[in-house]
Amino acid sequence: MFLQSWILYPALLAALCLGCGLLADRLAATALPRALLLPVGFAAVLVLATLLTVLDATAELAAPALAVAALAGLGLALAGGRLAALRPSAAWAAPAAAMAIAFAALAAPVVLTGEPGLTGFQRIVDIASQIDFASYLVDHGRSLAGLTRDSSYHVVADQLLAGGYPSGAQATLGATAQLAGLDAIWAWQPFMAWMAAMLALALYVLLGRAIAHRGARALAAGVAAQATILYSYALTSGVKELAAAAIVALTAALIAAAPRPALPVGLALAAGLCAVNVGIAPWALVLVAVAFGPALVAAARGRERLRVGGRTWLAAGAGVVLVAVPAIAAAIKLEPFLRAGGPADLGNLAAPVPAWSTFGPWLTPDHRYPLALNGTETTTAILAACVALLAAAGIARALARRDRGLYAAAAAAVLGVAFVVLQATAWVELKAFAISAPIAVALAFAGAAALHGGGLRRWAALAAGAGVAASVLAGNLLVYRDEPLAPYGRFSELSRLGERYAGQGPALQPSYDEYAGYLMRDAGLTVLSDVPPEAYASPPAKNVPVFATDLDALLPDYLARFRLLVVRRGDPAQSRPPSDWRLAERTAHYDVYRRAAGAPAVLAHRAGPRPDCDALGADLRRAPAGARIAYAASGGGRLLQLPGDVLPPAWIASDEDRLARGPGRIPVTASVPAAGDYDVWIRGSFGRRVAVSLDGRPLGSLRWRENYPLAFEPLGHARLAAGRHTFEIVRGGGSVLPGTGNELGAEGILTRIGPLALVPRGAPAGVRTVSARAGLARCRSGAPLDWIEVVRAR
């Protein structure tokens, strides 16, 4: 899977983009700069995938259509001798380096784990929604026909489609992943890295007149493509914003370098409409006005002849209109949702992000939180001011040298941000900052290059360029080290369960995990976030997140809707499902229960460990004659609380958990009443390595095992003698590996370390059915029970 994600899939994207770029080049009857063939091809792939996934009837044609278009472009280029001009040479080294720098920045957090996966887990739920959307689009298009809300997967699709959500990047992800035979979830991170590479190539061409040295230009383009606010946002779901940034830079680069830009620019603008809907307009209109306005005005006055063919302009305009019609229709649906939050809407931000984040440096591990949280506000402001001054110098140089593409990009970046800030909420403003940030950083590099000259000026230019790069990469390093990574092993389990139980649902998972609904979509899984309040015996408080619930907290009538239960293991307090459910499978993290065909109907259910026996007697009196009692004994697991008087420096106590900052160790003492074999679990979420020892011997360790609150991770198993035992939990220092910072996040902290759990090895407690009299006697005996039920006689 790792090689398929990081070798095969990027190679497929390269082939598709090259073929479609050559096809666009042939249709435009122009000679595009070689470095723009891939970005132009990406724009063509985006448009084609979007148009084919508008309708259900054509959605399944999207993947093969991309392959046909790419093969057509490659075939025409081969027949016309164009491929020979693209053979590897030294001229490719610099643009390839720009691509590699940008690609590696978004790939590194996952690639360095040695597993497929993705970033942003826990920080925002949008990635799972985007992957849901990508999968749905290539199967059903934007059609709502036959869509039900009987699973979390369908709930997400319904919400996004009903709101007119833009689908360009998602449709492209879904179609290309399908073509590679890869699940979209494992294609997400390589796809994001590829879009960053396309952005870098466009910036490389855009800086062609400003930075003559190819190596320096490649470095500038590769760094500008990862301006920190965009980099951080891209690692936490910014698929539309990264696509839009690449399209804006591509449009400016075409203006600067394409000999006949009309059709390629029209294609790029159409791709922008596909990616972010009419939200691209503030940038697109400025680019078109700056690039073509003077020539159009002069031609209209008869002062000069328009130097591009009328048919080319007509084709470009027709293409944009073709895409604009569905884009505008979707925007009409989306507009009420954008306004619903009001001017103060923060989305998932803790505080508004200032506009000066656009200039590149942003020294915080998590862009959602204010800089003051980690004391870098002053330093960041100084660095951003320096970059802004260099960007102003870059603009002045572009105007003086009539570098049309660069000053068009500058105008689009400034006016695009200004328009959005005047019109939108804080959450939407952030999107504008992310889209314009690469251009701002590229302008700063151009400004640094403008200082170049003889003597000290050469060193001043080098120092200025190095300072811009260092300030951006410093912020990115903080983000990279703190970025939470999705747990590949657990997700693989869910994916296998989804395949194994396909068509056997509906299924319920009584814990929160936005990815589970996608990974088990074929089993019709509903996750806890989509369980309605009326399904609870006692509804949870409003606006309070519920991360896990005991099955006994859900009404029997609600559980009766499902045929499968997917229960997270490790919590000794979690109840076994009612008596009409049987364990079908156990994995490392989950127990899968299936409703037993022909099992006696449950007439009343009383939760333990000390059920109300008088109420149980009343249930029996109301039951039909011959009713019996079913019960499950307590599982015998124990929760080992962390000591309240031992807290490492800088750690914070939060109920039963510890919020960890920096290294530390916690001893946990347990008294085991009876010898036996036990599985040992730990509650929490772990980025950097956390190790646990038992009586001085290593027991197990965890790394890159992120979880929402109340979830347990398996540590290992041990045979324990009766008596006293000592566990020790040790969290070490950070490292250069991704996701090992874990210092900021929810409540300012991300790493949670909770109690240990000892669970007897073997199958969960079984169900025993006895007579009514024996059942009441068992209830009144005082022995702890998981639950006890009245069931109908067979």
C-alpha cells in the first residue's frame, strides 16, 4: 500500500497531467513553456473530472475519460514530434527541484512514518468529509436521487451536495485514485503533495524574469509554494485552497510566459471555478483585467490589433461559461450557508487569523490558535514585516521591468484578500490568506533578487533570500513536528471490516471517529456524531461533544435498527451488547457484534453493575407468561487511575487524564486480587513515543496512535500474580520525526495520557439465560452484573 500510494499514484498523476497538458497545448495551437505542461494538464484534469461528475449517468466515466484524454495528448505529441523535445535534460533539473521541494514538504509527515496515511487527524473533521465526497462523486456524481441518510457516509454527501459545495479537487482525487486502484483515503496525502508541486512549477515560471539563476528560482518557488499559513491549512484539509493557490499562480504564469494565453488562461479560470466556485472571482477578475484589459481597450478603440485569434478567445470564453453555469448554480445554494455564521463566525479557529499571515512566516504549530499562546507574536510580526518590505520591492521591480505576470499576480493577491476581508467571516478570510500567501512569498524572493548587484549587494540579496526561506521554513518545522497523524493500523482494520461486512449493515459504532463512516461505508456504518439525541435514554447536554457512549445509554428501539455493532475495545466499563447480539469478530481495536437470528426478543433491559431488582421484578410481571431472564456477568476488567499527587513539570491534570507538555513519567500502582492473564490498555492519544513498563520490565510502547478522548490503545499482555504491581508510564523528548511535538492543540495541549486498564484475556463475558426465579435470585445476590434482561420465552 505504501508503494502504491507514494510511487504508483504520483507517477499516474504525472502521466495524466502531462498527457492532458500536451492535449491542451495542441488544442490551443501554441507552444506552452515546458514547465507549464504539467500544471496546465492538472487544470484540464480538474475541469474534466468536475464536468463528468455533475451527473450520475457520467460519473463512472470520469476515471476512464481522464486516461483517454491523457493517451490522446501523448499520442498527438508523439505523432507531432513534441515528445522528443521533452526528453530528460539538464534544463529539467531546476523545475524538477522546485516540484520536489514542495512535494516533499507535504509528503514528509506521512512518508517518514513508513506507512500510508494522512495528517490533520483530530484537528478538523473536514478531511474525512472531503474523502467521503470524493468517493461519492465518482460513483453518483452530484445527484441526490436515491440518497438516504441511513449512514454517516450518506449524511456527509447529503450535507455537501445540498449546500452546493465545490467539487473540483475532490472529483479529481476520486477519479485519479480510482484509476490507480487505490482507496481515496490513501491517495489524499499524495494528491495534496502533487498540488503543491503544481503550485511550485507555476511559481517557477512566474519568477522567470525576476530571478535569473535557475537554482535560486527553484528554491524560491519550492519555498513559496509552502508559505506557512497555506502549508498548515493544507495539512488540515485545505484541499480547495491549495488547488486555488495553484490555479491563481498558473494563470499569472500563463500571462507571463504563454505566447497565446487566451485558451490556456480560459482553461485555468475554468479550473478555478471547479475548485472553489465563484470564490475564485476576486483573483481571476483582477488577473484577466491586468493581463488583457489594456490590449482589449486599445483594440476596441482601434489603436492596435488584438494579437490573438478571435476563435481562440471564443473557445476560451465558451469553456469558462460551460463550467461557470454549474458553478454559479452551486454558489446560489452555498451562499446561505456562508452567511449563516455571521461576521464573527470562526469555524474551527480559536481566534481570527490576522491578514499579515499572508506574508509567509507564521511561527506556531497550529494556525487555529493565536500566536500569543506560544509567545511568538512579536517575532512573527517582525519577520512578516521584513517579508512585506521585500514583497513591495518585488512589486516595484516587476512594474519597472513590465513583468506583466508578476505584477498581475501581485494585484490579484492584494485585491483578492482585500475583497474577502471586507465581505466575509474570519473563517473565510483565512482561506483568502492561504490562497494569496504563495504569491506574497514569491514577491519577497523577487524583491531579494532585486538587491543583487556587485560587491556587498550580492551578499545582501543572498542574505535577504535566505532570511525569507528560513522564516517560512521555521514556521513549517513547528507545524510538521506538531501535526497529528491518522492511525494507519486502526484505519486498516476498519477498512478490512468495511469490505468483510459490505452489504450486511446497517451498522453502528458507539464512539466518535469521522473516518469510520467512510472506511465502513459499504456496511452502512453510523458513527456516534450522527446518533440523534432522541436515541439516548438520557440525552447528552447540548453543545457538549460526546466521544463515546455506553451501549446501555442508548434506547433498545434505536439499537434495534442495526444489524451490526462495531465496538471499540479496551474500556472495562463498556457494556456488552444485549442478549440478542453475538460476537462475530474481534480485531486489535474492535469487537464486531451481529444481531442473532432467532434470538429471544428483549422485553426489558437493566444496566449493572447493581441493577434495580425491584424494577426487574415489575418488568417480569408485565411480561408474557414464560418469560425468562438473561444476564451478562461483569467482565472483570479494572481501570487503574493515575495518581493525583504525581504530576511531571508543565503537565496538567484534566479529570482522569494528564495533558502532557514535554517529557515526564508517572508511576501507577495496582493490586491484583487474583492471578491471571491480562491484556493491558492505556487511554489517550499519542504522537511521540510513550513507553510503559511493568515491575521494571518493558511492557509496550506507542507512537503515532492518535485518538479522540475516552479511547484506549492496546499495550501488550502479561501474566500477573496476585498482589501488588507497579507500572510506569514514560513520555520521552521530541525528535525530528513528524508528529512528535504534540505541544499545542485542544486546550493548548494535544497529548492526553489517561488511566491504564487491565482486562482478562479471552472472549468477552457470555450471556446466560435462566428461569425468572433464578434470574431474580442472581440479581439480588449482589454479584456485579454487566446487565440483566427479561426476554421472551422461545
